[in-house]
Amino acid sequence: MADELKSGASKRTYIEFDHVYKAFGDLSVLDDVTFNVGRGEMVAILGRSGVGKSVTLKHILGFLKPDSGRVFVAGREVSALSEEELMDVRRRVTMVFQSGALFDSLTVGENVAYPLRERALRGLVVSEDDIQQRVDKLLAQVELDDRRELMPSDLSTGMKRAVAIARALAAEPECILYDEPTTMVDPLMAQTLGDLILKVKQQTGLTSVVVTHDMKLARKLADRVVFLVDGRVAFFGTIAEMDQSSVPMVQDFIRLDEVSLLSL
């Protein structure tokens, strides 16, 4: 609670970046980055490749620490936590990686069941019947209940990401981070994944952050948008406010999005 009060965040704030700087050698990746994500809110982090979008996610989970500035999750200063304390944060906040990061040697159903079995190892009482029922429900939620016995190698890239979303939900998190969920999939699958993430948002009300360069996805999902240009926050606000922004790079993204819609 002390950290939360010192950061200036209210109880309604779940994630906060407070003047965060990060460099790798001579390369500055995050330059005075400040923004927040409210509880139950979905924030999209937009920008070109290499501007620091995925680096922000790694700071939320404590995989990276800022050179200066602070990162808060649920009122705790993540950038100051020990590795043991970070494990608790990572149980509350799960990440859906671009690759899906599924276990190749486990079936789809076993992958989704993995977080549930971890809970059992931590001493929480979870029966096998409960695990199987939960897996069935989650796979139905992502419309892959007929793929339960398949191996990850049998799935398309988009399907792997859908399974990864189901596995993330199995952990019963407070927050989900999505790293470029529509990258390297065809337009139809990109739309399907966007619809799935929107459904998860509406059904669960979880706090969410989605890193993307896909303007259409941001418009579909985001309550607010952080737009990074060269590692700096060039814009932070709602979609309606973004449309009125005078920032050249933001306007370039909007124009390209309008051109792509006209070409459909």
C-alpha cells in the first residue's frame, strides 16, 4: 500500500509506469515512459517495430528492470521485488507470447491443464475431474474443444495462440498480457483472434495489455492507447482522442489503416 500511495496511483490502477528509462548499451529503448492501466481496463501499446513495445511487457513481469523510474503492478513496485516475490506477480499476471510458447511434448488439453496441475503442486486442492472439466470449458471458450488431443505441431500459428490464451486463463490471473497476437497470421485468423480476445475481455473483465502494430486490433479492443515513437510516449488516451491527435506518426498509422480498409 505504501508503494501505491508513493506512486500517486489510486486503488483503481493496476499497472503504472513512472518515468521509466531503459537502454541496452548505447541503444535507448524506453525514454521517460509514463502511463497507467486501470483495473479491468484494456490498454493497447502501439508503434512501429523496435520502439520498445515488447520491452514494456518484460518490465511488467520483472524480466527486465528499468535503469531509472519505477514500475508498479497491483500497488507493488515490481522493479524493486526479489525473484521470489516476482513469482507471485507472475502468478497474477500471465503472458500470451507470439509463439504461443506451448509445450511441444504435451497435447492441447495437457497444455491447458498445466497451470491447474501447478496449483495442485502448490498445495491447492484440485481434483482430476475438476481439471478436466475446466480444460473442456476453456477450450470451448476459445472454440478449440475438438482439438484437445492434438499436439501443438498439428496446429496453425493462430490456433497455437488461441490455446495459449486458454492456458493463460487456466491460471486464473488478474491480468493478461498479449504480445503481438495477430502477427504472422492471415487476415481471417487475425480477425478471429481479435474477436476471441474481445470475448475474453467481455466475459472476464480482466485487466489486459496488448502490444501490437495492428491499428484495427487496437480499435476493436482498447479502452486507451499508448503510442510509442522512438521509445517515448507520443500519445496516451482513448481511441477518439487518438483520432484527433496531431502527432505525425499517429496520423500515419491512422491513414494507413484507412487505406487498408478501403482496399478490402
